[in-house]
Amino acid sequence: FKARWWALNKVKSVCSYCGTGCQLTLGVKDNKVLTTVYDENQGFHNGQLCTRGRFAYQFVNSDNRLTTPLIKKNGKFVEAGWDEALKLVSEKLGAAKGSVGALTTAHLTNEELFLFEKLFRGTLGSDNIDHSAGYAHAALTEGAQKAFGTVTSPSEIADIQKTNLLLVIKTDAYETHPVLGFEINLGVKRQGVSLRIVSDKKGKISRLPGAKTSVHKPGTEIAFVNALANVIIAENLAVAGVAGLDQLKAALADYTPEKVAAVTGVAAEEIVALAKEYAAAEKALIMLPIGLGYPGHDAALAQAVANLAILTGRIGKEGSGLLIMGEKNNSQGAADLGIYPKNGGLKGAAIIDGAANGQVKALFIAGENPVVSYPNRKKVEAALEKAEFVVVSDLFLTETAQFADVVLPAVSFAEKNGTFTSVGRRVQQINKAVKPAGLAKSDFEILNDLNAALSGKRYGNVAEVFGEIAATVPAYQGLTLSGLGDEGAVLPVAPAAKLNAVAAPAVPAAAGKLALVTGSALYHSGTLSRFGEGPMYVCGDAYAELSEADAKALKIEEGDAITVKSDVGSVSLKAKVGKRLPAGVVFAPYHFADASINTVTDGAAVTLVTVGK
Ligand code: SF4
């Protein structure tokens, strides 16, 4: 960068990528974020950041940023002023009152999400609101709500190093939440924590000393977890007096290790050994992440996993319990603020369908890119093409924004104030470090302006909205913005513990087909990181990864151009051949806009594909 560190203006903030909630210090000069400055006194992570937090801030300064509102006229975007753009948007939203759909990203601040909820559920009377694919974190927290009576995890990040046994389900924290990966590393190497992984593929954390990974067939994780519960009950390893134990025992009677071994491909003895080891540990913490392409059964998965912690009496105990790892920086805030349909409204994918069939008359998308991130890209594109009126607020003219009637230029985390709530339930402040790009406005301003135009109610500033959150969202009660300080505040949680029997979904199989697993490779969701030079330098091309056995059978070598094809579409990708995948599984990262794998995914528990040159 182009300045000595002492010449930089240093602004404390919070990373805007994943839910870990790492604090960082932005180094600013001439209204540009030039670096992040290492500060060992910051946060639970002592200033450590992953590649994204450290090097992927360049999207803030990107020349591709939107700097003025755009209105589509005769099929082409024309630059417009804010007055014209907001007048058009408020008129269209007002006319569609009661049948508006609204999608947002959990990259927005709590205060912006509060205004989002006020505008769409309140002023416009629509329950069709959702964030970042309702199949993911929202569904996990829906499961948590059923198990614990709260959308928050009962455990904290600090529990990772206080436990004796970590059971991580379908995760590679080094990819999804890298600094939590460092925490796991420290737990294993310094505290002697035993690491057990249940996943459809091996990841980097599988290489940690003593780690054992049970690799199951894609889509069979609920059957696997149910079998663990079955063994815990059958072997009398459940704590005494757990309410609902007999009902759960009856409901899971069929999930014997032998039967589940046939479904998951993991040996019955391995399932029994893991169940016994988990139950015997003095303290045991389960980590359940999203961001790995979970396909539709997350609420059930969260309940199945919660059963293990409840059966063994691990809720509310230090170093034990369940940590749900929200994908985005403010996934937890979005859950806390109710950014999902509550009263029978449409969920994310159904909102897009509704825009195509007329059920949704006006669609507002804030910071989300469903064309790339939702399953079945062609279907999403066709729906947006058909939609009556689409508004997108974003930093960039994304693949989704191309379909919009109005595009509103929004700002990044470095250009605004507000709060995010992390995986560990910590509410932390971000601080404005640079002026907005061009005429861009924060989503706070955009949503506040629209709400004022439609309801007459205008909020003053971030502190006022935070005060209203503290007054209306029970977990935030008593908090003030000024009281958060540098450390932030950890929200209290008082989890109940209710066993819920859930059935494992049927998993399709077909001769000659492979099961497609999608997930993250360095980038996170890609909405921001693809505009950063750092990650693009390390991992710039979309690829599909095959096991050595499948590659040999299909005569595919590393670097070959291959086609991955399903019933809904096909995509050409570069082949990667690796040791971590079992035969019968193909993996592809989901965040590349070109050659995107969501051309192939269909939203089912498992997408079956053929792969060839
Ligand atoms: Fe940012 Fe997550 Fe990396 Fe921390 S772990 S620096 S929050 S992307």
C-alpha cells in the first residue's frame, strides 16, 4: 500500500464477511481503506484475522462500485437522481402493498435490518421477507427455536477451548469461519481437545492431530446423528430425567447403527464408538455451521443435533452444548430481528417463484445475489425476467441487479455506522471510516427514506434505532450503543431443552451418477470477496473436485475441462482431483458468478449429476 502505517487514520470496526465477528482496525488515507492494521489487543482472537479479513477489503475501493441510482428505461439502465429513483420505488411498493416480497442479506447492520422489517412487515404489511436463502442459517435457528425456545446458540466461542471433545458436523471451519478454525486448532494443540468430525468430505481441519472424520454419504447427516442418539439411549448413556426420552427412543428405534451404516456408508462400529465417546466426555461441544451448501433440511438437522446435547445434559454448561455458526457477519442479528417469514409468508426461494407467478407484485432485494447464490440459476433468472417490478440495492451491478427495474447504490461496512451480532452472540459496533462512493447511500438511509415516504415515520439516527431494538427485542434489553464500547456486549441466553424426533430425508441414488456437494473455498458467499484482489489471486477459477477413484474411472485428469450435468442444467468447469472426497461425490464451490454451480443444483437434499469430458 501507499502509506506508512503511522500516517494512516485508524478506525476500529468489525469484519463484514463471516459470522465469527473478528474485530479489525482499518487503515485509512485520502478517503481510501488502504490496509487492515494488526492490533493484538483486539477481540477474542487477539487481532488474528483470516485472509478475507486481512486482505479482502479492496471491494470497498473497487472501481466497479455503483455510484448513482439507475433506472431501466427501454431495457437500458439510465443514471437517475435519488429523488426520482426513491419516488418511483415508493410508488411501486405502495401500489403493491400486501403482496410485496423482500430479500436481504445478513451483511446489513442490525439497525438496517430493523428498518427493513419495519418497512416491509410493518408499513407494507407483507410477511414475505427473508434473508440469505431461508434454507440455511434461518432454518438452523428455526430448529434451535424448537429445541431451546430461542433462535440463539446456547454456547459461546469461548467454549471451544474449554471443552474436552469437539464434535463438528459437516464443517470445514478453516473455509467457512477461519478464525474459529484457529480456535479449534488451539483447542486441539494446546488444551488437548479431542476432535471428531462428521462430514460428507474431509476438510483441512481433518488434518489436525488426533482428528477422526466419519465421512458419510451426502445428505445422510440426519440419519447419522439420529443413530448417535439411538446408541446413547440404547446404552443408557442419557442423563436421568430427560423429558420426552421415551418418545424419542420409540421414534428413533429404526436408526440402529447397522441400518444407518447401510444408508450412510459409515461402519456400525464407528457410529457406536463415536456415540459412546461423545456421551462419556466430561464436556462436549457440538459445532454446526452453515455456508456449506446445506440443502433444505437444516431445521431438522439442528433439532437432531440438539437432541444429542440435551440427552447428555450439556445445555447451559461451560465448554459444552451447541454452537450454530451463522454464515454471514450478521446472520445472528438477522435471526434475532426476525428477518424471516413468521406468519405463513413466503420463504426466500418461494418469494422468487412468487415474483414469476404474480403472487409477489414488487420485489425488493437488498445486498443479495440470488442469481448466483440460490439453486437452479435458470429458474431464478426466468422468474426475475417475468417479475413485475424489481428493486436491487447493492454495492455492485450484480448478476441479479441486471434484472432490476431500479438499482440503488448502497455502501459497505467501512462507509457507515451500526452494529453486527456474531456467532458468539456478541453485539459489536462498526464505525464509518470513509465517505460513501459517489452518491451511494447506506441501506439505513435508503430504507428510512422509503419508510418515511410510505408511512410518514422517519428515524433519526443509528443510536435511535438501536434504542428501539433494545426496547423491543428481549435479548437486547438494556443495551445502549454508547455502552457497547470496544468489547461489545454478549447477549444473555436462557435456553430451554426439548427433545424433538426428526426423520432423515430419503436420499436419491442412481447408477452412473455422482452426488454433488457445494460449499465454500476461501471466498465465503462471493458477493464481496470476488471484488477483492487477495482471494482472486489465490483461487481465481471455478472448479469441480473429484475423488481419485472417480477421476480414474471417468479418465479425467487434474486441469481437464469437464462438464457437470443435472436434470436442470449443465456447467463447464476445470477438474481438480483430490484425496479428501469419497468415490461417488463431486464438490464445487458455489460463489463463482461465471461457470456457476447453481446452474446445476436443484434445491433438493442431494443433486445427482453426471460428469464427463
Ligand atoms: Fe472476517 Fe470471518 Fe475471517 Fe474473522 S474469520 S477475519 S470475521 S472472514
